[in-house]
Amino acid sequence: MAEKKTMLPETERLKHILLEAFLRGESAPHMTAKDMVQELIQQLKPVFKENES
């Protein structure tokens, strides 16, 4: 039997964040993880811009 590959804690946390967003209806079922990450980046850009000033 193949051993289960363990994920990095950051990867595991991101997986849970994306799953929670999907369950809350914040993402469409046809979205890929890449689409979700890109959407998250767009939503976080204003937060990081505020912190820079």
C-alpha cells in the first residue's frame, strides 16, 4: 500500500479555508483551487495597501 503523503500545515489550513468558503456559498462548485486563491488575493489587496500607509 502507498503511504499517505502528509501536507504542510499551511497547505492543510488553506484547504480548510477553501472548504469553509465553499460550504458558506462563497465560491462556486466549478471553481478550481487556483480560481479561489486568485479571488482571495483580490480580496486581500486592499487590506495590505492599508497596512502600507
